[in-house]
Amino acid sequence: MKATIVTIHEAKTNLSGLIRQVSDGEEVIIARGTQPVAPLVAIVGGRNKRVPGSLKGKLSVGKELRTRRTPFW
């Protein structure tokens, strides 16, 4: 598979289209002039789903934050 090479200006102008290409499995290389400088790659797997309460009992709030002597505003 041949990679698509685009300049920085083209990448800024057509970013959403390039992201679509990358997510479809194509290779995209960003170049400064004719010199390739960075690949545009898709994130595999994405982010983990948040689970409410998963940090319960793992964090503690210091005493200085629990008691307030002066208003914060």
C-alpha cells in the first residue's frame, strides 16, 4: 500500500478527510515541503469506558481541603 504524502498546509486544510482515511486503514505522511516529518496514525482500541465509583476508597482528601476558614470567593 502506498502512503499518501501531504504538506502541513494541506493537512491543516483537509484534516477531517485525512482522519477518515487513517481510520479506514490508509497511511498518511505529513511533510514540510518535500521532507516527510510525521506520520498520521489511528489510535487502536480507543479509550476505556469510565466506571462510576471505580476509585472509591483509593483517594483521600487532605484536612486542609475539608475545613475552610475563609470563603473561597
